[in-house]
Amino acid sequence: MSDDFLPRAAAPATAARPAPSWVKKPPPKSKARPTGKITARRYAAPRDPHEHARKIAENVLDAWYQSFGGSSIDVPLGTVAGLCLLRNVPGLADWLLNLQPEQLPQLLKEIYLGHWIKRPDLINRAIRLHDWAWNPAPDRQQLRAVHAVTHAAINTGLLDLTGHDDPGQRAEADVLSPLLTGLRHKSDKKWRGEYHTPACLTDLMANMTLAKEFAQPGMSFREPAIGSGGMFRSVAQRLRDLGLNPHDFHWYGNDVDSLSAGCAAVNAIIWDLGPGCLIGCADSLAPEDDYAKTRAEAAEAFEQRDRYMETATTIVAHRRALALLDQLMPSKETAA
């Protein structure tokens, strides 16, 4: 019988080798979604966040064009962007689905105004996304298309992807990028040169270039062709994986296209990049300093917000004073 079939003798005991350095490193943080109550929408959604975002975009595109929404791509884009700014609470999805088409513009205005109080610069930058909602006489067919878009986004699990309280979970994917590129006509994308970098590449670049020894609070990240902000999303996630806070860094993003810059501004709020994030809309190849212009526009937006808030506070105070005066002053019948 061949010796190959016989059991081998035990190897002689040797000194234990030291464990390699990589064994001592903690395991990477899991990218899996947190466990919790699984809704029907969440169960039907793709497990991969990026695939989930693409599925939402596909369903929204189908809903918009099948409802004859028209060629104004800012309307479906602004609708989904506004819904992304909501935080998910029990019953919210069903409440949204029960709204009538004519109620949706008011809802979106309130969503954008609520965030304008905190970040007027970013909401002003996203004016192309919500300007249509302020139309006093909206087109009925367009409203029906917006209603169909809302149903498509919610039923595909949008709030399960972007409605988390944790910004790290909200930043698992960019919902607006596949929607924007899907709404663009092929020839439009070609002459604009608008081709968004896939998330797998931006994640790889962020992981390769950012180490804890290199990423120090106070650093600045600049993106001259930001698109919808995909590179910023990957960098922010990498910082969080390293135990760092994106609020401790400066972010300067710029894009020549106002719709792309608007999407990046909304995403900066969704991903919670912090108070040091500025999004501009200008030609990055121009000789002038576009970030100086962006900083000036942001400062003006905050000053305008403060003036409006001061006026509103004064009006509220006067109304309360008049109401109190009516209570204190006896009526003429009582005095007689």
C-alpha cells in the first residue's frame, strides 16, 4: 500500500510564532443595515444601499414619464430631494401616501423652509429644486405626476434609506445621483460632460488616501466638479469609520451646473457634513476665486435669514402684546 494513504506522524513541537500585526487590528465596521422592525417596503428593497438608490431612481423615472410630467426635470428631482430631508417616524410613509396632489407643494415648501432656518446658504443653492413649488397656479397634470413620483419613492423604501437619525446610515448611498443622471437626456449629458463617478470608485479613493494619521481636524476638502457630492459622501463615511467627525473639517464643493450644485447642497444636509460645508455654482476653471464668491453668498444668506427671523419675532411679540392687552383691558359693557 502506498505511504500516501497512511496517517502522517505528528510534527515535532516548536515554539509558538508571534501573531502577525494584522491580527491585532480590530475588525472593520459592518456596513450591514441595523436590525429593527422590517416593513414590507424595506423587505422588498435591495439589500445593497447603492442598488436600492438606483431602484428608487428607476421607479421615480417610470412614474414621472408615465404620468406625462413633462420636460422640467427639476420637479421630480426636487420632490425626491425634499422627501430625502424628512426623518422617518412610524406612520410617516402612510401619511405621505394619503396626501392629495394639491397638498404636496405646500408640504415641500415647509420641508425646505424648515431646513432654510438652519442652513439658508444650502437651501438657497438648491433653489432650482424647489422654486417650482412656490408657483401660485401649478399645472394640474404636473401635480398628478408629482403625486405619482411621491408614491413611487415612498413605496420603494426611500425613507428606509434616507430617513435615519444617524447621518452615517443616511450617507450609505446617494439617491439623487442616479435620479439626476437618469433624468438627463443623453445628448445633454454629453455636451455638459456630466458623468458621475461610481460610488465604488469614490469609496476606494477615500479609503486609499485617508488614514487617521493624515486626516486631522481643520483640514479642507475641495471638489471643483462636485456633481451631486458623491466624493464628499465617501470621504465623510471614511472619516466616520476612523472615529472622526465631519463637522471638524472644511468642505468646498463647486459645480458649473445649478441642478448638480443644488443636489450637492441637499446631500450636504442629508449627510450632515457640518457648518464648514460650502457649495458653490460657478466655473472652477475661471481665473477668479469662486470660493470667495461662495463664502460671500453664504454670509449674505445668513444675514438675510437673521433679518427675516428678527422681523418674524417682532410680529409675534406685537401680536402677543395685543392679545394680552385685550385680556387686561375691561370691555365697554363691563365698564358701563
